Amino acid sequence: MESLQSVAPADGDIVLGVRGVLVKMGLARPEARAFVAATAVGLVTYALGLPARSFTEEGDLRPFKGTSASPHATYTHFLALPVAAGVATYVFT
């Protein structure tokens, strides 16, 4: 069985727990974690095709249903989920 010193990284840093992993990955600051979370959620929503609901067939942004009487208006926005995930990550981590 190997001792702890032989398994430790060469630079002497020992990473313990989730917090240590986040610091080692460069995500020590809440802003960095929020950006990564928002980007990840944005990529997932894009892969699932959710932003398509926010645009017309011509590629224009649909109007907001709360302020427009247009039959093509919608309550969804393509940035709602990524921004919400980023804000939640910033506030709660």
C-alpha cells in the first residue's frame, strides 16, 4: 500500500473536498462559478432546442406576451434559464 506522500501531486498541493476541486479548477470566485453554470445551462438548452421557441421562422425575436397583442408573442426568452442558473449559482455558492 502506498503512503499519502507518494500519491500527493508533485507540487505538494493536496486537494480535499468539492471546495478544493473548485479552487484547483479556477472556480474559487462566485463570478467564475456563475459564468460556468450559465454557460453549461445555455448549452444544454440549446442542445434541447428550447431557444427556438423565442424566435420566429424569419429569425426575429418574438415579442413578449405581457406587452404585445401579437398572436406570435411568447412568455419564454432564450436567456431566461441560463441567467437564472447563473444568478442562483452566484447567490447560493
